[in-house]
Amino acid sequence: MAHNRIIIYSKPNCMQCNFTKKYLDDKGVDYTIKDIFESEVALEEVKELGFTSVPVISVEGKEAFNGFRPDLLDQLV
């Protein structure tokens, strides 16, 4: 089953980021991580999406959301 490209904007030592990644890992879902501490571009993308905290989950064709949201993550599986 093909998935839309999922991007997780994250930072080190972020519990909600880690929960989000583990949740998707446990379901076998592929995603890309963009660390906002390592990439100024990633930080700007988060700001452009209208968020000030991570994780931010961005999926092609869907509205981005932030925080650990199993209800919304389940819609991506």
C-alpha cells in the first residue's frame, strides 16, 4: 500500500516527537524526519505551516497537525 509522503518536524529530546515516531514505526509507516535544530530550512517550514512547537506532521494532500495525535496518525496508516 502506497503512503503519501509523511514528514515529521522534530527536535532532540522531544518526548512527543519520540512517541510519534515510535507509533508510526510500530505500524510500519515510512516517514522523513526534519530536525529543526539541524536545519534552519526545516524551522522556517514549521513557521510557514503556522506552528511554534513540534512535532509537526505534514502529509501531502492533508492539513498539517502538531503534537502526538494517535487519532490523526491512524488516518495515515
